[in-house]
Amino acid sequence: MPTSLERKKEIAFAVGNLIPATVLGTGLLALPVRFWPTDIVVGGATLALATASSLVIGRPALARRALLLGARVLLGVGILLVTAALLSLAFLSGIHGDFGRGGVTLMLLVTLLVLPYAIVYPLVELWWLAARAGAGTPASVPAPAASTQGESAA
């Protein structure tokens, strides 16, 4: 019974990873101006998340490794997105002052919308994977104590 519950959770995380992959892919296609660093990072993240999710569903033996890869990629992209949004906030408020309040509000909204899906969700996924890795390994057997007797001089 626990195995099927674990498998259901793996599949739920895989489907959960497809949602940000879809949003990132749609955002990549919707960008009106092409900028190759953004294309590489977002396109690579979209491909990695989709591949990881398909591996979880198609090859259960690789599920944990694929989920780990997907969570790490999503967390990395999330950190980049939140950092870019916060830097944009600082720039807009510093350069445009009161005139830039609309941009500050928009970037704050984007940051608050990205935070749960691109930072909190992968952290929860990584926490779940770490808990499963710790539960799956047997308790380590303590090493025998070293002898405290040294060689005695005769």
C-alpha cells in the first residue's frame, strides 16, 4: 500500500512540474523580442521539466532522480526570475520615482505570483524527496570502538 501512495505522489509532482513548464514555454513563445540568453535558459528549463515529468510517468525506476532534476531546474529558474523581478523593482523605483509606480506595482505582482510556483513548490518537492531518501536508507550501524590500549612497553 505505501508503494502505490508513493507512486501517486511521484506522479502528482510530475504533473505539478508540467504546469510551470507549460507556463515557461508559453512565456517563451509569447516574448515579442528574442534574446538568446533568455531563450536558452527558459527553453532549457521547459525541456528539462517536460523530460523529467515524462520520465517519472514512463520509467518509475528513474522517478526520484527525474523529480530531483526537475525540482532543481525549477528552483534555479525561479531564483533567476525572482531576482530579475526584484532588480527591476529597484530600477523602476530608483529611476522613475513616482512616475514608475505602475511598473513597480506590476513587477511586485509578477514577483508575488512567481514566488509560490517557482520557489516554494520546488522547495517542498526537494524536501519530500530528501525525506524519502532518508526513510529509504537503513539506519547506519555504528562502527566498533577503537581499542584504547596502546602497545605497552615491556
